[in-house]
Amino acid sequence: MSSDKHDGNANKHEEEGMPKQSGSKENSEKSKEESVCPDTERDNKDCSTYHPHDITINIPEPKDKWTIGTWIAFGTGLVTLAYFIATVGILWQTGKSGQTADSTFKEIRKEFANINQPFLEISPPAYKPISIGSNITADASIRNLGKYPAKVIKGALVTTAKVNQPNFDDVYEPQYNKESIVNEYISESKPITFIMDNNKPLIEGNYKFLKNGFLFYYCWGYIKYENILDSTVSEYRFMLKFNYATNALEYIINDNKHITQIKKRR
């Protein structure tokens, strides 16, 4: 009777929805196993055979993990790159500055040469009184108005008494060359001095024409010279007309003309 009572209570509990003790133990074990069974494992195998001591956790190393050595290498690379960029910048700036400096130096030198280049001019001659039977003469000098000396390469001079203006190109005839002035230097403090002389005694008729203003005394010539600063060659040309009747002097030609550059100097 006691046994029947126990069975009756058990059935009663089952009917009321209360689990048996053995069933509760099995459920507990199964729940325990499920609680430690990873989701990934449950997806791939039967968790009923899975045990906690079988768990192996492998954490993969990140592919982009930076170690201290990596940081050092990266920092060194940045420093090297910065140094390279700075070096290129300095070289570029130096080259640019060098070109600018060179260009500026050339401009300064050119300007200096222009300001100080030789510039020749004949001073008003001192004409001597004329008389019958004497030569027509005058003391003259060619001075350098520039700051730099001029080296004479060649020169010539012609004088004559005429009514009309003579042809300037006659001065280039060899007989008028003045070899004595070649290779001389003309500066502010050292002009070239010479005597204008027609080398012909004055006859009475010409004397009267000169004194009455019907004849004029012409003197013309040229000096080819080198600017020793930049080796350029120029030519100074002049023609003077003197009226003995009025003592008036006229500069018909008074030019300094650049010709060419004969050589280069560094």
C-alpha cells in the first residue's frame, strides 16, 4: 500500500507538470553542456559529444599590428623623407638663388659698364692767328668724359681750308693715319693732345678769304678705341668748322659710336 501511494504521488506530480528527479538531472547536464558549447561548434558538430576541456581558444595576431621596431622604422622613414624634401628644396633654392645672383651680377656689371664706359670728345681748339705764308695751326686735345680708360686702336686727322663742307670719309685714307697715338690710353686725367696743322703755307688770296668769312678752316678725324672694361670697340668721329671772320666754332660731327666686341673676358 505504501508503494502504491508513492507511485500515485509520482503520477500525480507528472500529471501536475512537475518533472521527475532523474529527468531534472539529465536536463541540468544537457544545459551545462550547451552553456559551454560555443555557437560555432554547435553549428558544426553534435554538442552532446563536446566537453569543456576540449575548448581551444586561438586569437589570431592582427595583420596590421605595429611593434616598437615598426614604429621606429616608420619614424626613421619619415625623418629620411623630410630630410630628402628639405635637401631638394635647399638645392632648388640654391640653384634658383645662384641663377638669380648670376643674372643680377651680369646686370650690375652691364650697368656699371654703361655708366663708366669711355666717351671721347675733342675740346675747343686754341686757334693761332693766321698770316700770309704761315701754316694754319691750332692746339687741340681729345679728352675722355667717361670714368674708364679708352685704349686707342687707330686714329687719323685731316685739316683744310674750304668753302664747302668736305667729305668725312677722306679721313680714312692711309696717309692721314696717326700712328703715334696707337695703344695710348685716354682717361679723364690724361687726354691726347695734338696740333692741327694744314702743313701748307697760307697764300694771300686764301688769307683774305679766311679773314672775310668766304673760306672756313675744317678739321676732322676719328679715333677707334677699346673699352678695357668689357672689350667693346667704339669709334669717336668729329668735324669742326672754324670761321676766322667771327671766331665762331661749330661742331658739325661729334659722335661716339659702338662698333663691335672684339673679344670676351671672363
